[in-house]
Amino acid sequence: MAKIIALDIGGKRTGIAETDPMQIIASPRETIPTENLFKYLKENFAKEAYETIVIGEPLALDGGDSHNSNRVREIHKKLKSTFPTMNIVLQDERFTSKMAMQSLIDSGVKKMKRREKGEIDMVSAALILQSYLGGL
């Protein structure tokens, strides 16, 4: 089986998570500058087999658009045209940043490390992916 990759796309950074080849476990991978996202994906897709890209869909609490919705829609559209054979899906990402912060606290991560936004972005991507896997 091929892996599934998840993206928590932000204005500056994108958190990345992926599954194991059996698509059972979602693990945080890294955080990259959003401007490097397509280069990063092309390089990784050349090295490993992925079948799905899960993108965190930034919705407001009422289910409407958030401040990041347009950016994510544009990237979603570009991903579909750049990787036409890849399954690309949107997954509700509401509350993932708060859940990621709580997860880091529960894991005993020191306060200084938790302040690094990249840590939260990676864990958020893993939570988005885990939520997607739970819905399969």
C-alpha cells in the first residue's frame, strides 16, 4: 500500500504528517515554509509512493470560511492540476491547533518547545490525518 500525507497549510508554514505504508498510524513528519510546498511534495513523491493528500480545511466555528480558506482552496486547486492522478481531499481542521497544543502539554514537551509554532503545525497535520483515517 502507498502512504497518505496530510498538510496543515498556513501563510508561513505547512505542517506535514504521514501514515505508515499500511495506513494505520498518523505521525508528524516536519514543518516547511509554505512557499516550498510544491517542491517538497514533488521530491517526496519521487522517492516514496503516496496515494492521497489530505489537506486541512480551515473552517470557522460556524462552518463558514476562515481567514485561511481562500489560500487553502487555491493550493487545493493547484495540487489537483499538479498531481492529477493523486487523490486529494479536504478534511475539517477545526480545533486541531488547540488539540495539538494539549497533546504537546500531555506529552511533557517543555514550554519553550511548545512555543515553536512549527511543532504545533506538525502535530495538527497528524491530527487532521488521524481524523481522516477514522472516517475511512
